[in-house]
Amino acid sequence: MFCNPGNQAEALQDFQAAPMPIVGMPATNLSEKEKHNPDATALTTVGPADDGLFGADHPTEEELSTLRKVPATMPWVGIAMCLIEFAERASYYGSKGPFNNFINNPLPEGGNGAGAVAKGAAGLNQSAGALGLGSKTTSALTNLFTFLAYVIPIWGGIVADTKWGRFKAICVGTAVGAIAHIILIVPAIPSVITHPNGALGSFIVSIIILAFAAGFIKPSLGPLLCDQIPNRNPVVKTLKSGERVIVDPGVTVERWLLIFYACINIGGFFAVATSYAERLVGFWLAYLLPGIVYMLMPIVLVLAGRRLYKAPPQGSVVVEAWRVVKLMMSSGGWKHMFSGKDEFWNRAKPSHIAQSEGTIGSKVTWDDRFVDEVRQSLNACAVFLIIPIYVLADGGLGNQMNDMSVAMTLNGVPNDLISNWNPLAIIVFSPILTFLIYPWLARIGFPLKPMTRMFIGFMLGALTCVLSAIIQWRIYKTSPCGYYATTCDEVSPVSLWWQVPLYTFPAIGELFVFVTSYEIAYTRSPARMKGLVYSISLFNQAIASALSLALSDVIVDPNLIWPWVALAVACFLSAFLFPTYFKHLDDPVDDFADADRQAGIVRQPVLLSRESAQQRTENEKDIMA
């Protein structure tokens, strides 16, 4: 009776009732024998971070629609992750801040030979400098550094997801970064600056190594923070006021990433110190200070490491994702990839394969849910393709903002100081959004959905570009050299402080655009691929840098106005895609924090392997006999 067509239906029932085979999805708590047993099953717990809220009541459908959603409190290990991000970003931006002046400008006349300006009135409108290689070389090298710092994280994310785990990837990146900071000081030594070729060579080596360090740290630190959320499912909690609320994982991730992003920019504000260090003392001090702050990272890693929940690496997960995509594209399936229909994705689901082919190949080591997760991730990644437009609006193409600043009246202010208004604005507005505006909107029943936040951010970007075009036009009109103001010996009477709104508005926009993209990357990626998808959300910075690099030769005087106009139009039009075309990304995701799937074990059942199914059939025959 078990050889009739009903067997196929029963095989599908097995798919819905059997445990996930561990093959291809290793977990740290299993023996080698259990890992290779296709019928083995196990469960896992999340660890200390899960304690405390699991005993609370799970909300009903009515409570989900009526009760206010609030975030969970961040544990001290989460605060430790934010402190690590502060130190890493302080060293990154503190070092990167002086790059423009170090490469672009020559040693100031009357200076101390270390790049600092002349003392007294002679240095009032001077800018710090060292190599004097000009705007094109500066744009090329700074954009190369940014490009590498946001491309390498894709590799770093894959390594973290499949081989090392997030914590080990961060530790390796920290060690690599320490080497980079030591090398970076060498080209800034006065005796080395006098030999531009040697200084340039060691400088390039140091920034490449520093980019590799960021490549290991960036894709892992944010996801590792979010891994520590104390409740993996919505739970009902009664506040001291008597109000019943829902402690929601999605709201928790949103709140924690806002705090995380604020720490990024508190660290970024450290560039103020390096701006004055290069101007008043020299570049050697400007590059030494970030290295000192960087030493906080290994200390905090040692203190927090043993208390962190660490999702284990998942071996073949990237290979599995590739096989899923390949299977969907095969046999003419690619023709339906843009149809948006389930049929295209069903081609890779084991249940569909079993129903249509009667068997499953040995290479199909995933379950139906994994295919749905890949689909969800690719939909989210489509949003990331638009974000480079905002990145370009937030600073311009090529070296636009720096070229604008050197043509303005400084009155003793370092020309690259105003760029630090960006992190300052984020430091100020982040708590306003996190603790005032967002909670107030949620309390009155109008929480800001992800795509609404993206819309607001892009509109702020468009406003910034309009203001930038107007200010650049005014500089050209008032400069003694007209439309060649950047290389003019005399500056325009337009004050450098007019750049403040050009850094403030996009900084506020970053809280809506970048933080939301990180949130989407974490909540809409497979539990076993969060590092990779998170790194893809960072990749938009690399795309923007590549565009800036490609256009650096043409984004010079007298053509500095029209790029701002083009970016304003692009940003304005792109803003309307979010509440319309990408509206579906406003739908909440409830199971993004499934600890079992992060550990490589799932509660959702999968189809038994062909050999196991055959053995089960034989066993059932014996029982019936």
C-alpha cells in the first residue's frame, strides 16, 4: 500500500513534519556523527540575552493591532558593541578627515614642515597641506579608499557568515586595523613628507590595509549587536504606569540601530580634533590620535566577548543561496524572474521539486523557508540600488565640497572643519528622533514606516543639492577668478559657515535613509546570511565612490554647479519610489530573529533525503506487516 501514488503526498507530508537535516547547516552543539545524520534533529537556545522576556505573554491578534509597540532595553554587551563602533569610527573618520588636505595641498608657506599652517596672520586663510598632488589625485585616492572600505565588507560578510562567525571577524579586523594605523603615521613624519613619492607609497599601503580592517568589522558589528536582542518574538509587558505594551523585536532593532548610528557619528566627530591637529601641529599628530582611540577596541572585545551570543558560522549557506538562484534560472526560468509570481520561486522549493520530479537531489540541502528568505532578501536589496543617489547628494560628486570650501573665506577656521557638522548634527538629532519624535508618533498611532523614512531622507537630500548649487553659483560670482575659484590665489567673500546647512540637512537624512537600510538588511535577510546582506546595504557607498572616481576629471571648475542640479533632480524623483513601488517593504517581518535558524537548526521541517524516505517506507511496510 505504500507503493501507490499516495506515497508522493505522504512524502510532502514528511516535508511538512520532518526535522531539518543538519547536512549543510552545521551547529556548534552537535557531534560530527549527528551533523552527517540526515534524520537527526536538535533544538537550540539563544543564550543569556534571551532570558527575561520569554516568560511574558505572547500577544493576540487584537493586541498586536491595538497595543503600543516599544523596544527592549539594551543590555550592557550591546552598549559594549556601540563603544567598539565608536572607537572604530573615531579612528576611521579621524584618519580619513585629513586625507584631502594631506594629498591635495602643498606644504603651507611659513609652516613648520609637518603640514601645519604658518603662525599668526600669515596662516589665517591658509589650509594645511603636505603632498600637493592636486584635486584629481585627491579625489581618486579618497574615493579609492572609500570604495575599498565598502566593497571588501562583502567578502568580510561572507567569511563571517560561513567560516569565522561575526565575533572572530571583528577580532581579525581589529588586529589588521592596528597595523594600518601604525603605517599611516610614517608618511606624515616631516622628514618623509619632503620625499613625496615615498610618502605617497606608504600612504597608499596604509589606506588599503585600513580598508581591509573595515571590511571585516563593518559587516559584522551591526548584526552582532542586533543578535543580542532579548526577545525573539513580540511579548506583552505591563509598564509601571499600568499601560500594557508589546515589546517588539522590530522596534527594538530600529531603536538599537539608531543608537548604534549615533555612536558612529560620535566617533566621526573625533575628526574635529584631527582637523585642528593637522592645522596647528602637523599630520603626524592628526594620524597618531585616531590610533590611540583605536586601542579601546581590543580592550572592550576582551571584556565583552564571553558574554555575547555568537551565532555560529554556517558553512555552505552562500553556496546554497547560489544554488537556489541557479535552480530558479535554469530551464528557461529566467524568463519569469520579473513576473513577481510565486511560480518562479517555487522552482527551487524542495516541496515543489518532490511533487514535480518525485525525488530530491543530494545537492538540495535547504528547505522551503530558505527560498522565501532569499526572495525576501533580493526584494530588500533592490532598495539598496537607489541609495547611491542619496550618498552622492550627501557630499557631492568627486571633490565638490572640498573644492567649494577652499574658495571660501576661512577666517582662521580649518577648511575641512565644517564637514564635522555632519556627525554633530546626527549626534544632536539622533536622540531627538529616537526618544522624542518616533515614540510620540507611535503613541498617537502614526509610527513612521520604513519607506516613509526613506522618502523624508531623500527629500532632505534634494534640498541639500539645491542649496549647494546656489552657494557654488554665489562663490563663482564673487570670486576674483570667477568660475575658476577653486585654484584662485584669493578667496571669495562667501563665508565657510555657509556650508553648515549643506552638512546638517543630509546628516538628518542619514538617520532616515542609512539607519532604515541597515534595519531592512538585518530584518529581511536569512538568519544565516545577515552579514552578507548587511554588507550589501553598505555597498551603496562603494557605488557612489566609483561614480565619483569616474567623474572626478570633469567635476572641476567651471563645472561645479550643474552636478548639484542633476543630483537634486535625481534625489527628488527617487524619493517617490519608496512609498509607491517599494511600499511592500513597510509590511512587518516577525521571524527575522529566529535563533534556531541562526544556529543552523530549524524547527520548520524539511523533506527527508531520498535514502531516508526510502528507508522510512520500508520501515512502515514492516510495521504494517
